[in-house]
Amino acid sequence: MGRWVTDLQQYIKNEKPAFLIHTGDICYEPGLTMHNQVVNAQTMNCPVYYCIGNHDLVKGKYGEELYESLYGPTWYSFDVGNIHYVVTPIDHGDNPTDYTLKDVYNWLKNDLALMKEGQALILFNHDLFTASDTFVFKADNEHILDLRDFNTKAQIYGHMHYNYVRNQNGIYTICTGTLDKGGIDHTPSSFRDIKVDANNNISTELRYAFIEPQIAIVSPMDNQTTASSVAASTGENQLPVSVNTYHSQAKTSYVSYILSDAENKQEIAKGNLTSLTDWNWNGNIQIPANENGKRLNLTVTSFFNDGKKATATSQFTYQKDFKLSSIPGEDWNTLLQNAAHSGGVNDSQIKLPLQLQWTANTGSNIFMTSPIIAGQKVFIATTDDNVSLNTFICAFDFNSGKLLWKFPTANSVKNTIAYENGIVIAQDAACNLYALDAESGKLLWKQYINLNSYPYLTEGVTVDKGVAYAGIGAGLSAYDLKTGQTIWTNKDWKQREGATTTLTVAGNVLVSGTQWGGLYGNDVRTGKQLWKLSDNGLGNRGASPVYKDGKLWIISSKSFFTIEPQTGKVLQQKELSANLDVTSTPLVTEQEIIFGTADRGVFALDKSTLFNKWKAETSPSLVYTAPYSSTPQAGVETSPVASQGVVYIGASDGYLYAIDQATGIIKEKYNLGAPVFSTVAVSGNRMIVCDFAGNVYCFSSK
């Protein structure tokens, strides 16, 4: 079945979990048969359980017939430690079932009545029982079980194929995407390690398949000049060190370093780094004054729980007070600078080679949030799809990288944030919209976005002319930026699956979209739907359009399009030999149209003919996000940004690429060692880059 099976087997061998469970959508006859042969107690060397999903109800005498012949009953329970685990079946699917919700209710009522005193309850079902804090199992109005009466700790499910955790008034609902491929909403391919301690407290950790033991020193970077910081407590010089490392089959046990003189090989310092996120390890090395101006070697080794290790070396020049001069530039207010997302072409003055000026870590992952540069600050938001929900909106000093403030959010901010007139806007996955004072990080106002459906947002916001635009579907709304007052709410269409689209302002039209639904145009003044496009692949896309020269330029499914924004009329369509269901917004220059793909790196079309002009190959992704993409595809979810004839773009293989705009030749690439899902931001001669490890980098021109 693929490399992911081996990764899962080895992880189980190393971590020795109590059991493995599949939360459903084993997927049709082939998937049901194959999983039964490959993912079982013998092959995994631990107990293996399954839930039945809607796509597991296949043709037969009744929908669950094949499932029962391979896996046994569709509802059952078992105990491990002090936890009573209950598996119940989904109540709908591709074919009719032989059971009813009342059948399940009757069994569940009797089963829960037999729980031992002091036991806690964890529930499994392919679908979520309820999005409400009133946590019940309901067969009909006369047959309802209040699950809070049974010390319920969590419900674990998979129907949405997202990585998403909510605390529903003390009960965690935990959804996990697909292990072997990107999720419908571009959720990273992953599985989840869940721990329950002696006090029945739950913790979780997402794990990513397909990654061999790997390591990258991201600060100090190889062949660069590095300055020191000053320790606040001692006043001594310190060398900041940041390392990204990962191994699918085992956790990282510890990371050690040795700093030495590059010429005489004399050891200067050694020790261990501290884990800041699941990918990043960090530390400060005290460095003697007599090392100033010298070439130094830093060797770092990751030691993994399975006995494997990975080593990297960086040779750099240490210069205590090294600092590059900065050229002032324009603010970068949102994804691709503005609400039209047209900042891919800009007046920045970045030239190769790049020099790392500073790096900082947020303490949590960064997904598709593009950094903002405004008022000499850098703003970013983080994601954490675990029970810890360690999520923030952060501000860093643009010149030094010093953390200025951190505002905790209720859930992950997965996509674009925006800035205007001293206010930062962001929405989290749990449908909360925040307006923060950019100077202090204090909350100015907050709104709840009512989707009238499953409460989950992975889309990005925008702001234009004093109006903030947020939400999607029935929750798509315009708000007064200063007061938070709702100006209008969309009443004409509803959300489908989550999409990584960021709202785009195209004149008097607000453009948005939903996966498996369509691309929509709404009047920015009234919210009235003007048009919808869902044919020719426009219903399957995560990308946002750029509004330029009076047209929308967008990629979707396997085609590039130009669209008339007032009417939704398709002006051009060019089908290509690549999967274009990525979040990349095209860069439209005088001669090229440049964008990322899900499987073949970066493409450029000739603007006048739409013929392929060049292709820049990236490596296979470290983590797969584009829907149904998997190894060994080379994904690029980010949008290209040009400066001085060079295109800068981060890729899912963990590299930042500098590509010649005219020829597609890769001029430089920088190994960050963690996927890059965030589009870069530029201002003057500086560029801000963010990676999935939670790092924020400031690069300058030398």
C-alpha cells in the first residue's frame, strides 16, 4: 500500500501504543479488502480497530455486509486502563444500512450502563455526533443519551478529513485527516498519536509520514555571516542556533551541537538544544570574544527514538556586530500585499545572494498564513491542531526579530491575516474573527462567524478601504474595520468543503470559493451574489485569484483561467499537464504567468500565447497537502513573488527557491528543512519567510 504503511509500522514499534484505530472511509471495496490484509493486528503488532464510514457502505444485501465479513461488528466497545472506548457506526452513506439509529441507541444505552465506577468514556464514530456543546447521542426525539452523564472525555472522528480539535465545553472533538495523502481542504497528510494519562487527561500529537531522518541548520546558515545576540541576564554574546529536524518513524529524542574553529578545529562549545515545536530545536551558544571575525563550524546531530540519527554542518563567519543596511519599502498588508493580491509584482529591491538577518520561532506551526509587514513590525499567526491548541497572533520587530506581543486565539489561524490603519484582522478555525491593535496586540473587537453548518474555517480574510471581509458561505460577511459592526452577510450560497481560498477584492466584486462547490462573486457593497462558476474544474480549487488589468487570473483543477469579475464570464481557459489544485495565486508579469503546482514544481506560461514557457523542478514534498496528492509528487502551495527579475517561492520540499523570472533557471535555493506553505512578504531590500516549523526568517540583500 505504500511507504506510509512502513512508517506507521515502525512508529508503532518504537512508541508501543495500546491500539491503532482507523476512523472510517476505508473506502469502497478495494480499500476495505486491502486494509484488511495490510493494516491488521499481525502486520502492525498491536490491536487494530476500525470504524465504518459512509464510503464503506457498499453494494450488497445491505451496506455494511462486506465490512462485517472483513472486520466484524459495526458497533462494539472495549476497555484499556481506566477508559471505556465505544465505537459506533455512521448512520448514512453510499448504500442503505441494515441497522437504524434506534438499534445503535438501544445497544449504546445498555453498554454505557455497564461502565465501571470511576471510568471515563472516549467515543469513536466516523462522523461527529454534534457540533453543539450539548453533547448527546440522538436516535429520535424520544431516544436521547446525554453523553456528559458518562464522564465523556473525547469523541474522535474522521468524516471531514481535516485536522481539527475543538473543546466543546470540556469534551474534546478530534478530527484527523488522511495519512497517505493531502486532505480535501489541504490538510497535511498525517496520523495522530493520542495519549491518556493516569488522571484521564488527553494529549495529542500529529505525525507526518514519508520523511526520512533529516535535519537542516537554519541559523546560522551555511556560507553566511552571522551576528551574535546579547544575553539579558549576563550581557555576554550568544550565537542563536535554530535547527529543523524530523523523522516519520520515530520522535526526536534530543539534538546536540558542537561549535568549533573552522581552521584549527578547536572545540569552542558543545551542548544540547531545546525543542520549541515538533520540527524546531533552538538554543543560544555563549561565544568568546576572541572568536569575532573567524570562520566557525557548527555541527548538529538529531538522535531519534529508533536509534537513527541525522547530522548537518554549517560553516559561517562570526561577526559580533554584523548588520546590513536596510532600504525602506512599502507595507505588505496581506497575502500578496493587497486585497487584489497583485503585489507579486512590486517595487522591492531584493538581490541575490540573500543574507539571513534574523530568525525567530513562534512556538507553534505556521500553515498558510502569509506574514504582514507594517509599521516596522512583522505579524504572523499560528496553527496547532492538537489538544494543546497552542495558537497565537504574533508581532515581531522588523529590524531585530524581537517578539513584541502574542495574542492567544481560541483555535488555529490557518490562513491569511490582514492589516489596515493600525488594525490586524484574523479568523480562526473555530469561526472567531479578531481585530487587534497592531501596536499593543490588545483585542479591539471580536465576532463569531455563523456558518449555519459545521463550524470550521480554513479560508483567509482580507481588508480594503476600512472594511474587513471574512467567513465563507452563509458566514461570508463584511464588517466595519473600526467597530466590528456587520455591514452585510451573504444570504445566497452556502459553504461546501473547506477551501484554502483567501477573499479577493476585484473592484466592486468580492471573489471567494468553496471546495467541491464553486468560485463566487458577491457585490462588495451589498453582499448579493453576482455569479457562480463550478464547471470546467472551477469547483475544485484552493487558489485565490489575482485581480489585475481588469481581470481575474486563477488556477483550478488542471487549468489556468482568466475571468471577467463583474459577470463571471470565462475569458480564457488553458488546460495543462499538471495538478493545479493548490493554493498558489498566479504571478502576472509583462511576459509570464507563474504559479505553483501540486505535483510538478513551478510552472510559467507565456502571457501572450499561454504556451508553457518554463518549468522549475522542486523535490518531492516533505508533507502532502494538495487534495489527494501523495509521494513522490513535488508540491508548491505558495504564491510566487518577484523582485529584480527573480521569483521567490517556498515549496513543500522545505526549500526557499530563487528562480530566474525569464528562464526558470533556479539561481539559488535555501534548505529550511520544513515545508513552506506560507507565501513570502517583501519590503525594500528585505523579505520575510515562514515555515511549518514555526520559524519566521528575515532575509536581506547583501
